[in-house]
Amino acid sequence: MKTMIRLMTCAVVATMSMEAARASLNIPSDGSDGALVIAEDTVIDLSQAVTSNWDANNSANVGKGIYDSNKWAVVFKYSSVTIQAGATVTFKNHASRAPVVWLVQGDVTINGTVSLDGQNAQPSPWLAEPGPGGFRGASGYYAFGADATSGFGMGGGHPGPNGTPYGWQMAAGSYGSAGGFGTSPGSGVPASAPYGNPSIIPLLGGSGGGGESGANYGGGAGAGVILVACTGTITISGEIRANGGSGTGGGSGGAIRLVADALSGSGVVQAKGGIGALTGGLGRIRIERVVNTFTPEPIPAPSVVVLSAGATPVIWLPTNGPTVRIVSIEGKSAPADPRAEFGAIGADIVLPQVTNVTVVVETTVAEDASTVTARATPRSNGNFSERVASLTQVVSEDPKVIRWTANVPVSDGYAAIQVKVVRP
């Protein structure tokens, strides 16, 4: 018996030695934002982030994070993260409404809650605020000349036309799946098409739901998006969620991307659409890990990648990856870091009163057969307008740079213009 006990002991020691020898993932974090320890409900104010390159040392502004407009992200480089039971972490948006990225040197333990939920519908004429990286919900009917509008984002839902019953002929927000849409006898308004990709590169959140034209009911906002990447273990015994806001049209779920050597726990990971007359579409979840002992199934079902020990995960879109940007609108140059503000801060571009605008879009490393779509969503009083852009100029072949042009209908007042590329 003694010999058997010694052999078993040796086997345990050998197993422990092999686990200890497993190389950690290569996560680009210098820990300069320190250790994040949350013991009570906390709002992390992303507007306090310093504008710089994401990989700059942030020890002079510990805990504030860095906003990198080239990555469109507010990046925190923590040494470790602990969210204690009973505590909830939420976020106040950066002016750009950029997503959140946590790059962590050690372990991440979530016994409480991390929420990137979209806001529920707001009384008109206000717009529901998205989670970071998501898009605003629609306004409902307010007064003559300020009718309901669509949700924002490429998956924003249509508003209901004036005089129709609650929830008919309108749509919720879409993202990873299409949102719900209303039907009336003999007709119906389809939901916007899903967008994004399973890798969640680049980081994109959910879209807003449509508003109600017959009453003061707006749409829920789209949920935000977060990337949590650590060298050690992500343990989730609490919850991390990116759920759309509730409204006449619910906002769509956002996105959660988890990258770790090991994923463990029995908590909640979800990115669901907001409820209402019509429910928003599901979001996206991505899990990249070496070892998994996490027991519940996230909602929606995640895209899963099994990494090799010591791997270097892809955090950002590669430098030779596809990109898209708006070059100009009606001949005026678009800013490199647009804000789409609808208030006193001012518009990104101001134009004389027009009924159509020419939008010039530039893609890099996208094929000639790609489909480029430009969408204009009014701040109030109208549905969005979409037009497929035509290829107008091949700027270069290596890398492939193409300019596309679309003529998009607009109305007087504020509008947000966004573009989407679908590659063949």
C-alpha cells in the first residue's frame, strides 16, 4: 500500500508541475491601470479616458483608461480584475460611444455583475443611450413636426407609421440575428439585416429599436460590447451581460468577447434583445480559451476557439485587414473621429438644406464584388434611408483601395450616416 500511495503522490505532483509549466497567453498589457477591485455598485466613466495610443503606459492616469480613435476603443490595461458579489459595474459613455477593452496581466474574477446593457426607451424627444459600442434607440412621437424615427446603427429598426396600432408595421433592432417586426393585414415591415461577424473583430455593439408614431413610445437602445482578455483565468460566478434596452421596438443585444488561458465558473453570460411590442435581435458572444470548465451555456450560443498554450490571440483588426471610412458627404470632408452629436456641441458636417447627399466611401482590402451600403437615420421625424453604393474608382491595387459613391435621401435636421460593407 505504501508503494501505491507513493506512486499516486508522484502522479499528482507531476500533474501539478505540468499545469504550472503551461505557458500563459500573450496578452499586450503592462498593468498600468492597476488592479480593478469593485466592492460596491460603480459607474466607470469612459469620458475620463486619456486620448492616446492604446498601448501607451497609463500609470500617470491610473484607472482612467486610454481612448484610441484609430481602434475606436477605450482600453484599460489592468494587472487584475475582481468584481465582488453584490457589486454591479456599469459604464458612462465616452463622447465617441466607443467599446470597452480590458487587457489584464493576471486573472479576472466576476462574482458580481458587469453590465453593458442598452438603456430602455426614453420619453420623446429623448433617445435611449446605448451601452458603449452600441447605437441609440429611436424617439417616439413628440409633436407636430417631430414624429417617430428609426433606431440607430446598421441594424436599427423601422418606426411605426402614424395611425397604426401599437407594434404594427415597425421593427426592433437587429445585430447577430434579426429583430422582431410587426405585421398588419396584408403588409409588414421587415427587420434590418444582421451585421458583424462571429469573431467580433472589429468590436461592434447592438442597434436601436424603432419608435411608435401614434404615441410617445421610443425604441430601446442597442447593448454595448466588451473585450476581456487576460493571461490567466476568467472566472464568472456572477454575470456579464450586454442586453438590449426595452421599448416599443427593443434594442438588439450587444457583444461579449472573452479571451483567456482558462474560462471557469457557473454564472451568466448573455447578449439578448430588449423586450417590448417587438423583441430585439440577439447579440454575439465569442470565447477563445485553452481550457474550459465553465458550465452554463451562454445566450446566444457562442463562437468558440480553442487556443494553444502560450498563443498570441488576435486582439485588433490586423494592419492588412479590411477597413471602411466615409471620405466626404456632399463634398465636405468627414472627420477622422466623428461623434454624431445631436445637440449644442455641433454637427460633424453642416450642409445647406438638401434632399439628397452624395456619400463617398473608401474601402481597403475589399473586393470589387463587395456590397457597400450607406444609411442615413434622422434624429426625428422619419425612417432611415439606405442606398447601395456604386464602385467609382480603384485607387490602388496593392493594397486594394476602392472609392464608392451613394446618393442617399435626407431631410432637414440632424441625421447620422453610417456605412456597411459585405464582402463576397
